[in-house]
Amino acid sequence: MSAPLLLDVSHTSHTRARTGIQRVVRSLQGALAARALAVCFDPYLGAWRPLEAFEEENLASPRPASRRGARWPLSARLKGRLRRLRSGKLPAIPGADYAGVLVPEIFSPEVASALPRLFQASRGPRVALFHDAIALQFPELSPRGSVARFPGYLRELLQFDGVAAISEASKASLIEYWKWLGVSQAPRVTAITVGLDPGAPAGIRQPPSGPPTLLCVGSIEARKNHIALLDACESLWARGLPFKLRLIGLANAETGRPALLRMAELKAAGRPVQYNGPEDEAGLEAAYRECAFTVYPSLVEGFGLPVAESLTRGKPCLCRMDGALGEIAREGGCLSLGKAGSQEIAAAIAELLESPSKLAPLEEAARARRFKGWTDYAGELLDWMLSLRRQP
């Protein structure tokens, strides 16, 4: 491929959050660095443009954020407005021979309204990544803004030539929704599982200095089911079972509050719960090394990146075995949580803590797992993308 792609990173280039979608976007941008021009829609300029230094720093930054929203510095807002006033017309993205447009984020209505202008800069196919339809499938577990936004977003995906879902479960949910809408001419949809960072050498754990540590990585929000996990752990601590629970992830301000309050209650009662928000990459790797195994009690996922990341580091994971999580877990290294109620979670944790012999084969199975890297994922995605024909 001689001509580069246009890669939309409008949201991720304006946040340091490292939730699942931001991790996918950053890793994909890194894998495509030599084959794609990263761009963003600047609402103050009123145009698409290549990234500036502060945006590239946001993409590359290993530091975690305390919030997930996009942030535009005052200097960037003023610069965009001044450029817009001086130009007299909206500037174009440099060049005019791009091989296609790739949109890996869940885009905002503002970005959606500007997509036709981005499409005009390319002669090739237009492809979006699709992460999940959880906001429509489980509105009671989702932020209100996401629930309100998603019907429009799923309709806006119809303007693409292809959509690459990150799992078979996500692919099925999108096709089912369009079918329910009565869409007669939909874009081609495929499922291409995302890549993984290699992480630390599999199976290496620092020598234990006390009770084993259980690790739970993921955003603190309703659908991740942390309340059930915390209640399960409390029931085991009440029985006298010695272990520590560490949670890592960015809390959702709307749906994560009940879990944060429950953590505070348990800490006040002297229970060994540790939560300090998100971690940088070094801190996350250290947490994986120190844990005995991971617990991921999420009720529904588009992919389940923390499960795969646990396995690729040689750490068994307790999780549900259905939907997208089942696609990852069924090949080994995982123990089922059933429907992930508090009693089921407690039983699974106790099984591994009280019978260490059951942990060893799970560790062996986890170490045997192999996952594609981001370079492989990017190549697979581009091969599919460039096989598409651009529709009028």
C-alpha cells in the first residue's frame, strides 16, 4: 500500500484515559504509524487536521488519567478560532491520495456530522471499528448519555463501507440491530479480534509476602459487577479465608459510585481492599506479577481485554464463559463464574484459594495461550479493509 490511510483519533488524542477503547486506539495507531496519518476534527477550527504536539503526547502518554472525557486546552481552542478567522475558508487535510479512512473510536455527534468532509479526502474504503452495543442491550447498566447517544451512532455507522467488530458477539449485536431497524443495504461486517501488548514474561510472580492477592482490572462501572465481587470477598473474609483484593481502573462518575462506596465500607471495616484508581503500564505489570490470579466479574463485554491480558501474562482468570468473554475464555486458563452472582464468585475464589492444586493446571493453560500482537491485528484489519469497494 503506497498511499497512507486517514486514522481518526479525535477523542483519544484529547484524553489520557486508558479504558479499553483508548487502549485499542493507541495500540492500533502505534502499529499503523508508518501507514496512516492520524487526524482529528477540531471543532474550534471547524475542520479536520493532522495532530499537534500536545495531541501526539496524549496518544503516547503512559500516564493514567483521573477522568475519561476529552479535554481541549485553552491555547488550542484560541488557536483554532484564530486560524478559522484568518483563513476565510476551512483548510483541507494535506494531500489528496489517501487509501481509505479508518475510524476506531465511538465518535461523537459533532464528529459524525464532519465525517463526510473526511471521506472526501480519500479515494478508498471507509471503515469503522465496532466495540459493542451494551448501551442498548443493557441500558440499566450504562451511563444515561451513552444510552441516549447509541441509536444515532449505530445509524451513523451505515455510511461506512465496512465495519470491523472486535468479537463475534459484537458483530452479531450490530447485525441484529440493523435487521431490527429494517435496514436493507448495510455495510459489510466482519469480526476481527484485537491484538494484545506482549506484557511481562508469562507466569513470573514475585515471591509472596503474606496472603495471596487477587487482582481485578477494569473500569469501575455498573456492568463490571464489582458490587458482587466485593460482597463475595466479604463473605470469604467473614469465614476467615486470608487473601487481599486489589482493583485497578478508572471509575465512571455516574455508574461506578456504588462500588466505590462499598469499597470504602469494607476498608473502614478493616478488610484488605486496595483501590487507588488507574495505574500506568509499569504499575499494571507489577500488579500482574504480584497476583495469584485475576477475577473479572463483568456481566457483558464487547471483547474482554483484561481477561486476555491476564492470560497472556500467565495468570488464570475467573470470569463468565458466555458472549465475547466466552470467545476468549473457552480455550483455557479460565475458571467459570457462572452468571457471576456473589455466591458464584465466592465459590470460584474459594475453590482456587483452598485447593492450590487446582490453580496449577490453570496457570499452565494460561501460559500456553497465544494471542496476536497489534502488528498482526493491524495487518489483518488492513487486508480486509482494502478488499472492500468504496460505495457511492
